[in-house]
Amino acid sequence: MRALAVSLLVAVALAGTAPAQTPYYAGKAIELLVPTAVGGATDILARFFAPFLERHIPGNPSIRIRNMPGGGTLLGMNWFAANAKADGTMMLASTVSSQVAYILRNPAVRYEFRKLKAVLVNGSGAVFYASPQTGLRRARDLAGASGLTFGSLTPPGVELPALLAFELLGVQPKVVFGFESRGPIRLAFERGELNLDFQATFVYASQVLPLVRQGKAVPLMTLGFIDERGRMVRDPSVPDLPTVYEVYQQIHGLKPDGLLRWKAYAGLVAASWTYGRALWVPEGTPEEALRDLRAGVDRMTADPEFRRQAEQVLGPYPVLRGDRVEQTLHRNMTMTLDVVKYIRETIRTKYNQHI
Amino acid sequence: MAEAALQALQVFANADRLGLLLAGIVGGIVVGILPGMGGIVAVSLLLPYVFRLDAVAAVAVLTGALAVVHTSDTITSVLIGAPGSAASATSVIEGHPLARQGQAARALSAAFLSSMIGGLLGALGLTLSIPIARPLVLALGAPELFMLTLLGVSFAGSLLGKDVRKGLLSGLMGTLLGLVGPSPAAAQVRFDFGSLYLMDGIPLPVVALGIFGVAEVVDLLARGGSIAQVEGLGRGWLEGVRDVLRHRWLVVRGALIGMWAGILPALGATAGTWMAYGHVVATSRDRERFGKGDIRGIIAPESANNAVAAGDLIPTLLFMVPGSASAAILVGALLRYGILPGPRILTDHLDLVYVIIWSYALASVIGAGICFAASPALARLTRVPFAKLGAPVLVAMALGAYQASQEMGDLVSLVALGALGWFMSAAGWPRAPFLIGFVLVGPMERYFVITKNLYGWTWLARPGVWVLAAALIAPFVWASIQRLRRTRPASEVPSRQSGRRVAVDVFLTAWVTAVFVVGAVLAAQLVPGARELPLLVAGAGILLSVAQLFAVFRGHDAPEEVPEPARVRASLLLLAALAGFVVLTEWVGFLLTAAMFTLWVCLRLARMHPGFAVAYTAVLAVLVGRLASLLSLHLPAGRLGL
């Protein structure tokens, strides 16, 4: 009798967790492809998100990160476009350089962002600053300033928006190409070899603010942050500095909207900074997988532990659910041909670089 | 400060933390031993596990692994002749000949002891220089960094060998290969032949493994017998210790060179090791034994390559400018915990800085101890007929090379460069200048371009440039003074006119000439800014190689030792088999190909009993599969998806 009661209870309990409710990802694993080497910014962010997504996607899939560096991220990106299975078990982390190559229609690009579904989008901003020896006190002094030197990588990727900002504001610094990354450029600034620089906000906060306090650097402006409606607003992590948009108004007394130069600049800022990093799955991924991935992102961003750690690792930049910003993202990454042409021509005539 | 240092030491009084440090050390040792896998692989393999720990433990594990990789990589370099990591290729040149002479034990004990002392000196230097490092790093501008890369190249000059023309050609070949990939001065990719794989240049581990490792293993297999060619088990443990004591100042000099190469972002670990090696050769009176197994050529570079990683931590921690890929991963790990390297790390996280230093020091001692303990057993491997070890060694090298970018291109480059390395070795061309040219051309061109753009010609007036120029010229002046004093022996010049024409030499020289011609043609089509250096290199290469071609045809320049025809045939067969390995991997995947290759080597070269060969192959295949899944390494799957 007792045995019967127990087995009945067990049966009821089992029925309660009916298999009809088994989440899509139960017992599954996700391979997250990172097209850069281990330890790069994109890789670190992927590794930061992975354990939280494991915890919050229904069914708790395990997430394995696979790094496939090479070809300036194109190798991994192209590989994913050609080989990824659309069953929700393969995810891609796109980077700034893969998005810039796409925007500028690099002929080696074999991927199409419109054939991918965004799961999660995040980004960052950057700050321009100058040496006190330049005599610059605020951003509007840039108009008519001379003797400025600015360091850059070749070919320009993340600093493309900076070069276009100079173009927009009419600043004519001497640009020195050839650096391997922005770290050595900062060292050259500290040594006095360069006197105008821009760095990502988290680098600015940790490396440049101490210089500002010692009077060795003057903060000027931020790249700006593109909100979901496509307007440029102040950077949430450095809200006291004006954006390039404001500085243009200060100098010219007009709004830049509608100018070709402005379209090129704002599009690149959105694609390479504000929405510079995203996780994607292939088009055709089953609806229930997409639903659970989105639920996972929502639960993750609500998790107090995630919020606490994200504050430190990502700064104040929001983690956005992919489907909410997909339209904005695509709009920013699809530049009309005249804008692309303008960017290429500017870089070619001004800097003799063919991109 | 001392108080903070002692407090940090207490971190390791906790058994869990000490256990984690040990885990990092063991991980580093294993990765170091695997051919071609260095600090980057060690840190990237540990990273996913480390992120589940707290910041202090994570830092201890990663630093522990980084500290010992350059201790254990020597084992592979010395015993097998395949560089355990790219930075230990010098130990292939000096340590492996000692193993062949039955002195593996002596070479290993000298190497471990120098590594340990180099690591400890590095940790000490790190502690002492933290307060003064910032102004030091900032004192050197682009012109000085450019001069330092030139100094590195001039050190390579002492490694050219007896035949200067062959040495220069080897260096120019490496330089040309190093120019493959993005140009620092113009937005153009050079010599990529439309392949995405070549767009970022060929990875250094693949080059080091191919030029030294594949060539050496193919030669060993073709020769038959065991690695050690003489009877009697290597005693020599104490002898190695005595060697280090005798050359104690070499250890210190090596560590200092390594520290500086680490501190300056332009150079990097491999260049530091080679500079230490070049320095020893340049400053030694008797150079006869270099290249044939000179213990001094092990001591200084081994000390240097352990100090490099410590020096590298200075720009990494104080400026957030990592000097190497593995240090970049360490920065990534710190960012993950919300710890930002930079000026404030000394006030906000001084405890963590000392945890790093202590981990480094402890790991250097413990790691060297473990290697010491394991090595008598490993040294016995040099007595085993090498054919029995050949297949697993080659499979491990292919696996190591493939981790560089996980592209079939890695395997193709490995075998192609292996063939080149074999021909160079057979024709008596030195291979050290090749690797130095490959490593240094990037930073040299980059800092020249930056210097020129920033300073115009005024950079030549900087005092730092003058000091470095003096250091650059001094050895040449010294050498010519000595040459003037010495009376030249009459028989020096004509001794090489043997009149022989050696097939491998002719083939290699003709091929090299063709490569330079093709390089020049392709370089001429590049945009200004990208083409100048390639044209210069290819032009110099054409002049020298044509001269060499004449000398070779006239039989004026034959190598000292000519390999016997049977050995050449066996080597060529093996190289062909390796090419087959790559093609087969492309179609049926790595695991199946490795099994078939192993079986072939066991039956054909080791002449094993068929049943035994099958069992051996099965065990190896299972081990490779397990290792790959344990370390989450990726294996090429093959088009047929088997």
C-alpha cells in the first residue's frame, strides 16, 4: 500500500515536469566562434558573457569558445558564414574590424549581417585628449589649431571615425601611421612624440585620467554615442565632455545633420563603437531557440551579480537584446554607396591610403 | 613596500592557492614540452578554467604557467631538436648537438639551472624596477626603439657562420618571409597571393617548428639509430651545474638582456633570446664550438628567455601595453576582474602585483625542480631507436603548428618550411639568421616608418641614438683591430676550393634565387610605402644568390659535410610523406591521417612487428584524441567529414 502511494507520488511528480516543457537547449552545447586571438577585447567579452548565458538560457547549455584568428577577423567570419549550422548551437561574436570591413564593402568579405540574427549587442565609446603644450583648452579650440600630431594604425580600422571627425571639424593634424596598436600610441603621447590622441573610455579612465590630474593631458570631447533612434547623445561613461556633434555646432554654429561628412562619421561611430560588438546566430535558427536565447539575455541583464560585474567590465554601456536593436544595427551598417565612396576618397586623397 | 610583499607571500600559505599555483606550473610544463606550443597556448588553455576562480588565484595560475613554459620547452629542443616553443630555438642549435653527443643530461641541467636563476633574477629585477620603470620606459622614443632593433640584427651578424654569404642569404630569406602580411606603412597586404591565411603573415611558432623541428626530425629518422650517437648514458648532471657556476656572469648578462627585451615593447621574447645568444657568440674568444654544442650557447639564452616574461610584466602592469601575446591575455584576465593595469595599479592593487612577482619566483624554482626530477627518465629517450619515437613527435609538431591559426595553411607552411630547413641544413646554410630576420623585420620596419614620420631626419641628432649607434659599431671596430694585430694564416683562403658540386646545394641556391626574383617582381607592383623594404631585401637577395650560384656551380663553395646519397633519398621520401600527410589531412581529417602515418613509420622505418605496430598506432590515436579534448585543441576534420 505504502509502496503504491510512493510510486503514485513519483508518477505525479514526474508528470509535473512533463517532457513537453523540456527547454530547447537542455543537454545541448553552444559553440561560440570568436574571430580574434585569445585575450583580445572581443574574446574577453565573449568569455565574460559565456558563464552568465550558460546560467540564464533555459536548459543551461554549455558554451564553448572557439578562437579562429586571421585575415583581420575575416577568416573566422567567412568560415562562420559558410559553415555554421542554423540549429542554435553555433554562435558568432562580431568585432569592430569585421563590421568596418563589411560597411566599406571589402571584397574579401563573404558574410552578410542581414543573414544573421543578433542575440546581444554592446559597445563602448572613446575620448579625444591633447597635450597642454598644444595650447588647446577645450574642444572648440581645435578649429584653426596647428602643429597637432596624431598616431594611427595602418590600415585604419577603429580610428577611422577619429580621422573622419577631424575631417568634419576641419582639424588638420599630421597623422603618423604605422603603430601596431593604440597602447604604444599612448606611450608616444606620454613621451611627447604625439600631442593629440583618442582612447577607448575604459582606457581613458584608467590611463589618461591620472595624466589629466597631473596637468599632462587636456580632455577635449567624446566620439559620441548613437542612441536607438539614431541621434548622437553624450557618452554615458563621460557625460561631462561634449560630443563631436556638439563641437561641430560650437565651431560652425550649425547642425551637421544631412552633410555627407556627418553621415559617414555617424554611421562609422554607430557601427564600430556604439554597437561595436554583437553575438549572432545564423538566419533560419529555430524560433524556440531564438526565444530561449532572448530569454537568456533578459534574465542575464536582470541578474544583480551580472549587473555588478558588468559595471566593472563593460562600464555604463548597456547590454541590448539583439532583436530590439536589429533594425538600428542594420540601418547603421548599410551605408549608401556615396557615403562609402566619400570615406574611401577622403582617406585616399588626405592620407594616401587605399582602403 | 616590504610589508606588502610579505603580505602577498602569505597568500601562498593557503593550501588551495598553492595547489592552484602548482596546477598552473604543471600546465605550463606540459605545454612547454609539446613542440611549438609556448606561453600563448599555455595561457589561452588555462583561461577558461581560471575565470571560475578569484582574481588572486587566477593571476597566480597564469603567472605560474608563464614562468615555467620557457623552462620545460628546453626539454624538447635539446632531446628531439624540435623547438618546444619559438623562443627556445637557440637550444636546438646548441643543446641538441650535445644530446647527439650523449651529453643530454649536462645540457638539460645547465639549461634548467640557468632558467631558474634567470627567472629569479627577473622577479628581483621586476621588484626593484617598479618604482623607476615608468620614466625608463618613457625615456626611449621611436628612434631609440628603431636603433635597438638594428642592434638585434647586428647581433645576428655574429651568427652568420663561417660562410658569410650563405649566412646573409639565410637572413634575407627569413626577412622576406617576415614581410608577408600587412605593411605597417601603407594599407596594403604584401605577398598574400590572395589567401586570407597569408593576410596576417605566417605565425612564428610554425616558422620555428618548420625550419628547425621538421628538418631535424626528418634528418634523425633518415639517419636511423637513436638520438645519442655515442655509447654510455649521459652522467653529466653535476657537470651541467658546474658549467653554470663557471659561467655565472653569463647567466646574469643573459637575464639582463632578457629583462630589457621584455621591457621594450618593440622586441619580444624570441628576439630577446636570440640577442642573448648573439651576445654570447659575439663576446666569446673561441667560437669554434658554437653550433656544434657549446654549453655557453645554452646558458645565456635560457636565462634570458625566463627573464623576458618578467621584464614584459613592467609595460603590461604599469602602462597596460603588453609586449607579448601572452601578456595581452594576462591583461584580458585582469580586465575580466575589473582590475585595470596602469599607473594606479601600484596604489590600488599593490598586493596583486606582489602576488604576481611571488608566483613568478616560486614557479621558477618549483618548475625547474620538477623538470630536474623528470629529466633523467627523459634523457634515456635519447637511447631509444628514434624511428620508434618519430611518428608521435611529428604528429605532436603538426598538432602544435595547427594551433597557431587552425588553418590548413599552418600545416602547409610547416611542411614547406620543413623542407626548406632540411635543404639548408644539408647544404650547410646556417638557420639562425633566418629566424632572426623573420622576427626582427616587423618591428624594425615599423619603428623606422614611425621615426621617419615623426622626426624627419632630426632623429639622427638624438643622444640616445648616438649611444646605441656606438654600441652597434663597437664590436665591428673591435674585431677589425684584432684582425689587424693578428697575422693571417696563409692557408685560410684556398682550403675550400674542393671542386665538388653538391646536388642539394645547387638545387637550394637555384630555388632561393628564383624566390628572390619572384619576390622582387611582386614587390615592384606594390604601392609606395609598402614596396621599398621588400624591393631592397629581394634586390640584395638576387645579387648575393646569383654570386652564390656561380660559386656553387664552380664547386667553390661546397658544404663541409656532404650527406650520403642514401640519407638524402630517405629524407626526401620522408618529406614527400609529410606532404602526403597534409593532403590526406585535408581530405580525411587529422586523426585518421595521423594513424595512417604512424603505422607507415612503424612498419617501414622502425620495422616493428605488424601486430605491435597496430597496437602502438591505436594507443597513439586514442592519446591524441584525449589530449585534444582535454586541452580543447581543434583538429582538422577533413572534407570528407570522417
